Amino acid sequence: MTQAMTDRPQRRRVASPRPTSELRLKPSHNFGPSSLMGAVEGALADSAHREYAVAGRVVLSVDGRPLRSIITGRRTLVTGAYASRKAGRAQVFESMVEHDFFMLCEVDTKVVDYRAQPFRFEFALAGRWRTYIADCVRLMDDGVVEVVELKGNRRYLDDPDYRAKLEGVRQLCDLLGWRFSVVLRRHLDKCPIRKRNIELVQQDRLTAFDDRHIYQVVEALAEGPASLRDIVCALGCGPKGGAILRGMMVARILEIDLVRPLSSESVVRLLRFGAGAGQ
């Protein structure tokens, strides 16, 4: 899960580690204003997060891409790349739990941006130097950065050492004002209807639409929520209209009710205009 550390001077500098409660984290690269990575760099540069003794840091990839080479052709794990409209790039995964979580992030309108393994934590724990690569990191619509550990079941969490490592990561997230979550397969499967709807919506995530379509949808929803059938009629695109609406949900322009099975009667709501991801 971790990769070998090559920054030897940094490691020697923390040879006498301090408790994780005294960590100060430092960015290793500079980023532009991309949604998630801009928020990450901003938190690392915030003086409010640099009041602690130096004992750990966050190592960012050069451009927000995964730190590890997941797709090698030599691994027995399920690996692949999920094309994300929301993130504007492919997200590599090494389990179906990660793949399904990325589908959730793609459709969930509360998720603004997300990345697979964009950085690692390096920190001292019980006198040992530890590293942890986040499975997924996402930026939520309330501005909170969430670090997510993804597992198929709780078997790994039964290991006391691994639990202590995750608790160390949680402490680092607390220091940065971030949130740390552990998501298991059962969390993704607990609502079969919603899971099926997520699968259906994300299938149309790359559907093309333009400003004219956005204007038509905004006008149709100006008075409040409406049925999917009515909005499709307002678009005047026939069967393709449904795909456009599902693509707009991924782009965070509108929201479709996923609590009930998707149908022509599904409720469509307009999100804040201008919150959409790249089209």
C-alpha cells in the first residue's frame, strides 16, 4: 500500500519522532487552482496548520495523478481505469470496491471533485516511521476535504497495528481540518435501488451537451422541481434527452431523485447554477 521513500534528508530529519498530536504537515509541490488539489495545497499552506513540531508531512504527486502504478499487467487484483467527467481524467482502481465508490463519487452531487491516490501521509507512530497512501480523496460541496479508506470487509480492520495506523491518519486529517472515513463494501450495497440508479446515471456521464441545453433546463426548472419527462420534453431531444439530463447530474447542474427507481416520473431539481463540472 505504501511506496518506498526516496527523500532521505527528510527522513533523517525526523529520526527522533514526536507524537502524532504534534505533527506539522508540509506540501512537497505547488499546484494550480484545480478544485481538489487546490483545496489540499491551501490547507497545507495555511498557517493555522503549521503550529506544531515537525514530525510528518503530506507528499503530493506532481499533478494529482495516482502515486502508485496500479495498472501493471502483473497484479492478480482487479485493476482498471474509470473515465471521470467530474474529475476530468481517468481514475485508476485496484478493486471493485474502489470502482463502485468512484461511480458513487461521479454521480453524488455533494462531491465536487475526487482523485485516486493523489498523495501519501508520512508520519511517526509509536517510534516508527509510517506511510499511508489514501485510496481516494474528495472535495465535498461544503468545502471539506475527505480522505477515504476503501475495503471489501472489516478483516483488515481487525489488525491492531493497521487500526493504529488509520488512527494516526485520522489525527493528521483532524489537524488539517479534513475528514477521514472508512468505507466498506456493505456501505455501498446497503440501498440496492440507489446503487442501481447510480449505475444507470453514470453510464451517461460522458454525454455531450452545450449551453443551449443548459439554458433550456434552467428555464424549465426555474419554478421549482419537475418530472424527468417534462424536462426531457423541454429539451426537445427525444430519447437522447434523458442521457443529457443524466450527464448534467454528473456535471452538477441538476439533481435527479435516486431514492426510487428511475422513471419518467423521477423528480429533477436544479442545483446552484455555475456549480457544474467541466462539460
